Amino acid sequence: MSAASGKQSSSAMRRYQQRFWPLMAGYAVLVFGVAFMVKHAPPPAPWLYLAAVLPALPLLGVIAVIGLYVHEEADEFRRATYVQAMLWSLGVVLAFTTVWGFLELLANAPHLELWWIFPIYCVGQDVAHHLVRRWYR
């Protein structure tokens, strides 16, 4: 059930979930598998580059799944709140990475690895989605 409306989730959201979770499972397997391989039996340089890219592929799929959800969601309110949450999260990521970049440059803050940006966006999007839906209660 949707917390915002009290209604069952849409068929578009169910398809989103059916697409999203297998990709995230694949991501987890690839992250741990590639990390284990690189630590214990690193391949030669050209293969190492390929191995390093593998965990990102399911995340590219997640981006496509998000786009499909926005395209397939027939309920204009659900689509609008999801897109608003995406925009808020994008703003959070842009603000956070800009501030952190200046902290790294000018205050010797520890380096933020780029792979953190997508998880930060996802957490921000989830939090923003809950907040945006509350605004319309």
C-alpha cells in the first residue's frame, strides 16, 4: 500500500520493483565478487578495467528502470511526486558534491570516491519522495 494515498501500488510501481531488485542483487554479487577477485587473483590490466566496470552495469540498468517507471506511471500525481523527489535528490547531490569538492580542495578533507555519488542520490531520492508525498497529505 502506498503510504501517501492509502491505495495499492500501481502496476508501473510493481514492474519497477520487479526490475529493480534483480538488478540490485546482481550489483551486490558483482561488487563483492569483483572485489574478492581483484584482492585475491587480480587479472591483467585490460581485464582489470573490464572487471572494474562490471559492478556499474546493473546500476546503469537501475537508471533505465527509473526512466521506465516515470514513462509507464499512468497516475499523474504519483509520477509528479516521483519526479519532484528526483529533482530534490539531484539538488542534494549537486550541493553536497560541490561543498565537499571545495572542502577537499581548500580544507584538506578526505577524498570522496565517485562511486558514492549514486548511492547518495538514491538515499536522497527515497527521503525526498517520502517528504514530497507528505507535503500533499
